[in-house]
Amino acid sequence: MYAVRILLTLIPFIWTIGLLPFANRVKPLVLGLPFLAFWLVAGIIIAFLCIKVLYSLDSKKNEERDA
């Protein structure tokens, strides 16, 4: 479970910083956005989902500890 938390913490960082050189292009347009802008918006969505999963894992852990 600890490894899953570490992975969920690293995914947004790797998405936005580590893979940015591979996504640094203007074309193609995706949903009317240049590819780099789409990549960054997708990174925000990915980060939100990872934080949501981390929060749910942590709240389950706290419920088990309180019971």
C-alpha cells in the first residue's frame, strides 16, 4: 500500500516535469488547443485524480483506525 501511495504521488510530477520535453510541440491541435497546452491541462486532470485516490485511501485508513 505504501508503494501505491508513492506512485500516486509521483505520477503528476513525472507527467508535468519528466515527460514535458517529449510533449513540447505545437502541432497537432487537440480539442482546439496546441498539443503542449492540452498536455498541461491533461496533467492537471491526472493530478486531481491521483490526489482524489490518495485522499480516499487515507480516509479509509483513518476510518479503520478510529473503529
